Amino acid sequence: MAFVKATKLRCFSQVIFFLLFLFLLLRTEFRGSFHTSAGDIRLPYPVNLFFRFDPLVALSNALSGHALYRGLLWSLVILVPTMFLGRFFCGWICPLGSIHHFFGSLKSERKRGTQLIESNRYKRWQTTKYYLLIVVLVAALMGTGIVGWLDPLSLLVRSLGLAILPGADYAVSAVLRTMEHSRFVPVQTAGSVLHFIFGWVLLSFKQPYFRQGIWLGLIFVLLVALNFRVTRFWCRALCPLGALLGIVSRWSILGLVKTPEHCNDCNRCLLRCQGGDDPIGGVPWRQPECHLCLNCVDECPEHGLQFKFFPPQTSMGMSLQRRKVLTGLAAGAAIVPLARSTPGFAVERHERLLRPPGALDEDPFLSRCIRCGECMKVCPNNALHPALTEAGLEGLWTPVMVPRIGYCETSCVICSQVCPTGAIWEITSKEKGWAEGDITKAKPIRLGTAFYDRGRCLPWAMATPCIVCEEWCPTSPKAIYLQPTDVVDAAGKVKQVKQPYLDPQRCVGCGACEYACPVQDRPAIYVTSVGETRSPTNQILLNRSKGSAT
């Protein structure tokens, strides 16, 4: 096969894998058409498929959890061929790499002078990604999953799923609503047809919005914009997965062969190089930086560049500095104890730190969670959001439930199905126990416990009838019950209202009561994490037997 055709094949591969990634991301939500198995609602697509093939996620999961979560063994499909072929994942498969490749190719090349040529040469700062890899892997060994902050797939799902797609959803819906309300019949018809099409392809079942979405979107836009300054800056300087694959590909048997006598110093190969690996003649080729985009071979007018197995020419390695490697090791080892022992940054039992059903206890949860946003994207009630300060600095962007925005559905467990690392253990609706008849006889998974602020509750503080919280309570028997009470209103008249009470033995912390509370600014009933099943210590001490709490 000619290499000109190979570059076209590479472009085709990038488009196919990016469309597959986008399709799975768009299907990561409730659309009312899920397959069921043994009564459980399940997604019809393996939406976390790309994470199963991510070697960085697999390695960090093994280091932090001292075990490999099921499905992550598929990462060998990427890792093993990299040992023989090089970083083909970066140039042919990675959806984030494809985005950077596309925007990097839009950079103006009108100035083909020395400045542009030198700007695309290998730079010492490209080794930054290797030091970042050392930091996140050592941190994973110390028991934290902060690798998710920089993992390219986690970053892309988090950015697109929690920021870009919700914004696009809102914009498209606004345009379609305007068209459908137009006075012109053709415009109305076009709007209806487009609404039907986009309703299946792009639009969500319910308009989602996420806390911190604007910041996640701005970070993504900034990384993309850097391509106009340096081609694939993220891939060259910051991507720890690229660093891992670069290390693995160091001894690849496929390499670039340069023929000096065929080189006329046109530098076209360098101008189109995506990885900054110096394909030009007269300097060593840097194999760990090559994305196998094959642009250099395609661009050479003299056909002086070829990729061959067992090349006769040697290549340059990573050229890491020992002092910086030691600094990376020290930083990775220190980040966990410093984060967990510093006031304001420590992992604390914040009263509003409500984790999804099936979440592990806080320490193992933080060690496994890669902050990918899959569980937040799939939540049908938009209840899960990226944390800011609730879980300390270490828990940044991990999922927390915000009942004021959405509550946990009774029989829904799909957040546990999409979690790629086991931070949210896969459970069934039966194990969740919220729809299993008498809640007092079951052992349900509790997310927390609701409490009343009687100073804000309408029946308690204002002698105004309100039974919304009791109506929304999903447990059977209801955790919220009403007691008729005679009260005196502002006019001095005696009237009877039903005042709500809560039975903590029945409450599962779903947040439906807080979501529905009509007191808008701050609800009269709120859910805290106390009583959560995942923690043996964060409990309400209701009874004591022989000196121990039960």
C-alpha cells in the first residue's frame, strides 16, 4: 500500500473512531428505550468502551486499587501493539488527539520561514508529559485517582458531556423553538423536521446543566486554542497517556528510515509533523514522540522517508533529567498526604457530600474514581454534578448528588453500570432495595438522611398547609409522615395543619423531598450524608447495645 493512501486511511480511522466515541457519548443518557435484564434498566450500548482500552486508566486503577477492575484488561489490545508499532493510538484512534490534529491543521502556514520551521522542531518542554506521568502514577500508588484530571479520555468526556454538549443542546433547542413558533408555515415545518432529527441525534431527553460546566468548557477551549500556537500542544507536552505509550514504544520494531541523499532540505516533512519528532535529515529521529501520522512520508517530494520494520538507523529516546524525575517521584508521593492533611484541602465528611448509590467508602472511592463524568452524564434526573470543594482538593470533579437540582430515581442504577473503574460498584435495583416492598424489612443502600429546618417549613413556621415532601417521598412505608396539629395563624385564628416528621429508619437519602420543596431559596428539608451505607462511621447513633452503636 502506498503511504499516500495510508495517510488517507489514517484520516478515515480518526473519523470513524471519533464518530464512534461521539455516538457512545450521546447515548450515555436516559432515552426511555433501554433493554432490561432481570427487571433492571440497562443501557443498550457499552458507553464506557473507550475507557476499557485506556492503558493509563488500567494501570492507575491497578496501582490505586491493588486490583484490575473487570473490562480494563482490554487495554492490552492497545498496549501490546504499541510495543511493536509505536504510538498508533495517538495518531489513529484517540478522539482527543483527532480534535487537536484537526485544529492544528488549521494553523496558518503562510510564513514558511525559519521561525515556523524551528517552532515545529522537538523542544525540551515536550518531556513535561513524562514527569506528569510519574506524578500521577506515584499518586495512584499512594491511593488517589487524580490521573483522571489529565487522562485524555476522561478530560474529553468530562468536557464534552458536562459543558460543550449541554451548551449545544440549549442553543439548538432555542433555534428550533424559534423556528417552530414562526408565522411562516415552511419555517415551522422545517423546524419540526429538524427537531425530530436532532431529537434522536443530538438533543437530550431533558435539558441538562452542570455546576462548573462553564469552567470545564473554558479549559477545553483553551487546550484546543493552543493548537494555533503549537501543533498538538496537549499531545506533545501534557498528555500522560501519550507519555506512557511513548515509553512503551521506545523499542518499537517499526521505525522511520531517512535517506540523506534524497533530501533537498525543503522541510515539508517538518511542517506537517504532528508530534515534533524531528523527521528532517541531519538530526536523530525521536521515536517516542512520533504519532505515526505518516504526514512526513506523504509530504516528502523525493520519497526520502520510509517506515520500515527493524530499521538500520537508531532513534533518540526520552532524554529525561534525573533531577526532574526525582522531583516527579517526590511530588507524586507528597500530593496525597499534603492534600489530606491540609485544612480546606483535606478529604472531610462534608455534610452535603452525597455520593451515587453503590459508591465505595470515601478513601477507596477517591482511589478509583477518574473524574470522567460518565455517571453524571447518564443520570436521568441530572442529580449528579462535579464536586468543587465538597470532597477537598483531591475530590475535585468527582460526582456528588445535588438534590436541589435532581434526585436519585427509585429503581435507577445506570450510574453504576457506566463507571469504568469500579468507584461506583455495579449494583442491581434489588440490591439498591428502594423498590423492594417494605423498606423497614430490607437493607437498602442509603445515600444519607433528610432533616427539617422547621424555621423555614411552611406548616411549622407559617401555619400554612403543605404536604409536598410527604407526597414525593418514594419509600414504602414513607419516611415522611404527617401529624395533624392545631396552630394559631397571624390573625389569631386556630386552624389545623399537617406538620411533617421524618423517620430516619425509613429514609434512604434519595433527595426527592429536597428537590420538590416549594421554599425556593433554601429548602425547608435537606439531605446530608449522615447515615450513608457506604461508611461504617458516618452514622446516626440511634440505639446503643453493650456500648456499641447499632
